[in-house]
Amino acid sequence: MVIADLPGNLPIDPRSERVRSVLIVGGGSAGWMAATMLATALSRDIEITLVESDAIGVVGVGEATIPPIKKFNHFCRVDEQAFLSETNGTFKVGIEFHNWGRPGDRYLHQFGFVGRELDAVVKLHHWWLLGRLAGEAYYPAWEDVFVAKAAARADRFALPTRPPNDPLSRYAYAYHFDAILYGRHLRRLAEARGAKRVEGRITSVDRDNESGNVAGVLLEDGRRLEADLYVDCSGFRSLLLGDAMQVPFDDWSHWLPADRALAVPSKRAEGGLTPYTKGIAHSVGWQWRIPLQNRIGNGHVFSSSFSSESEAEQRLLATLDTEPIDTPRLLKFGTGRRKRAWEGNVVALGLAAGFLEPLESTSIHLVQTGLERLVELFPSRRMDPVLRDRYNTLVETDWRQVRDFIIAHYKLNQRDDSDFWKYTAGMEIPDSLSEVLELWKQRGMLAIDGGHLFQLGSWSSLLIGQNFLPDGLHALTDRVDPKTIAGEIRQIVAEVNQAAERLPMHHEFVARYCPSPGAVGP
């Protein structure tokens, strides 16, 4: 049978309805990530334009990321060494949380896997829990079975090795970098691949009377820009999706009451360079610490319902590790998301689509997944409703999964030193999170699927790190004596510690691999 003899109607030639132009509204990390990815993925004869105004500032406070960003960089052919050098970048193997269970507690949400498993069916955390029943005076913490923890606490790092039986192959990594410089780096890549930048401030948005789609945007100087597809990266303004298309905002502040952040850089610390972010809980909210090559990025996320801005600034400045090099900058936000990220011929990314506090460094990741799904479901000029609906379903799931993981940090605190922590411990939570916590509490298992951003290593770090231990173990753990298992756990810890000692110091690796011209020495 030849192709012409196949039954059924022939598909529409995609060239007849192809999107001919894309206009990205807004720059910053989100806008230039969009320009770079679309310029890389789409045909060169599709016009990609980004409009931004130098007069409008961007929200860039130094970014911490999570490991999937390497997928974005690989797809967009972003050279790791070059971009880290240009953005004062460093490496990251996890996030260290202080005071989140009880004051004085500390645990690492590490990136990667346990040193090795003991069983093909029963996961290691069940065996670790069983080993606790041996009642030994010394028993390793759960985080101790991860090589990322051993490396982090010793301030060591190198790129993971490939042999699967080597513990140094069982950790992942992400980056810390200056978000504004990252946007500039991506701009050069995007423009080299054909994307065009227009300088100008948008004063109004025109919509088509029949379809309701955006027909064009008018600039302050009278110019009009038109496109088939619009990508809204306009930040909190949500100029297209929120203002023009009137997509409502789904408010999540009853679960995540923080609505303010103060950001301030400080001098780089003397000595080493930590390969992890810190999230330090205070009496109201928490503080981030992001180590770059040339400085430390700091910020304090808090709730205006429980603290004044002046009190928050005092907390932030009093707890900096090094001297501030600027005055704190206040950011106001509402937690939640637009109910639909794609409406008509507008797709929103980043702050234009919604906001979740950066507790788990997911801001850039949500931009990335939005772009990946857009490329996967890229429309024709008809703005196919089936693609739009599928996109909105997937993006909503992405946001809700991250939301629930962040809420769990607050819900599972055991602090009683402020009304803020009492409120979050006692609040109602989404049913989707309740399902995860209930199954974990009963049997130490997770009610998540393989597509969830946060898998067993992440959830176990959070749940065990904040003292939310299961009441029951996997039924198949009854075949081994707890003392035997305790010895096996100690052996895994010894193996990962020995492996971590083979790594160079983080600051030494950075100085060799991706030195930044403006950075200072150790």
C-alpha cells in the first residue's frame, strides 16, 4: 500500500496555519529564557521579538535553582562554564533548612539518591527506620546516607562521576547565579539565533472584537507591535494575561501567608564557598542565603499580618553572615496563580502567571516547565483549544505539586514561639497534600506518581527532617533484625563519607572550572 491509498482524511498541511510571529512581553530571566528556547526550538522563519523597557526594573535578587535547569541549558546549548563565569555562578547540591521542625533543628534537602539501596523492593528509608529500633546510642541521621550531604557539610564539590557503582555518581546538582546576569547571557544567545529586541514601554493592549485574542500592543512612542502568539513575561503586572485577558487570580495566601520579601546582598564570606542554599526559619517567615562567587544573596520572606516591615528588616540585618553592601529592597507579592496560564493567544510565564515563594528554588523551574510544555504543544494560528486545555491542565498540576511541597514545610513545624508558626501548624491544607501526609504517616509510603517534580529523596528529606516519622513500616521489613540493619546503615554512611573526601573543595573547583572575572579569592 502506498501512502496515497491510506484511508481517512489527510491532515492539514501545518505550513498553511503555522504561527508566523511570537511577541514576548517583558525581559528578565523569564523573558530571555522564553526567547532563547523558542529561538532554539522553532523554525528560523518564525519571527521572535521581545519588547522590554530599560525604565522598568526586573525582580532579580540572585537565583538558586534545582537540577532540572541543566535540561533547559542542554536543550538551549548554554555552555555551563561560560554562563557560570559570566553570572558569578556557583554549584548547589541541596538546600539546608534551619529551625523548621523545632528551633535548633537542621536538615539538608539534598539532590540525588541514597549511597546505595539494600533491597530491590523495600526502599532504604524503611530500613533506616527499622534500624532505629535497635536502640543504639549512636545512629546516623537519615540525611547521612546521601553523598550530597557529606559533600555539602564539608564544602566539597565536583561534577558527578559516571560509573553507577560509585557513590559519587549518586548526587545531582544545580546552580546559584545572578539572575540579571543570567538574563543578559541568554539575551546574547537568543539574539544570535535570530530573536529581536525592541526597547519600549507598553501603554495599551488591543484585543480583537470577534475572537477576544490580543491583536497588538501599543508602545509609548506610538509604535504598534503585532504577533500571532504572545508570551506574557511582564512580571507581577501580568499585563496581557491578567489585565488584558482578565484571567482571574487563584489566591493561595491562606496556605502560604507570606506576602513580603526583603532582599540585600552582602560581602562574600572569608574562607570556603558553601555548595548549598540555606533556608533559615525566623520567628516570622524565613531567610535565604545564596552564595555567589562575588557576594552572598540574602533575603527575608515574611507575612505583613504577623510582622511589620521594620521588624523584618531588623531580623534580616541582624542575622547576616557578612556586612551588607546595599540597603534592603522590599518586594510585595500575593501567593497564587492565574487560573489559566494560556488564554486565547496569550501564554504567561514566571511572575505574570503566578508566584510561589522561593523556599525550594522553583521560580526558574516553573518558567522552564511552562516553556517545555509550550514547545511540546505549540499551536497553529487557530490557537487550538485542545492544545490550550491540555497545556493548562499540565501547568496547573506543576504549580499545585510545588505549592503542596512548600506548604508541607509550614504545616509540619513544631514551633510554638510565635503566632505565625502556630497559625501555619494549625491551618487546613489542600486535600492533595493531606493524602500524601496520611499515607506517609501510616506506612512511610508516598502518594505521588513518577511525574512529580519532588520524588522520594526530596519528600523523605523534608518529612523526616521535620520529625514527621511514620507510625508503621513496610510489611516486608519483618524479615531482618534491626541490629543487622543498623550496621548496614552505618556502612553506607561510611561509604558516602569516604567518597565525599575524594572531592575537591567547592571554591577550588569553581576557581578552576568557571572563574568569574569580578570574583574574589577564597
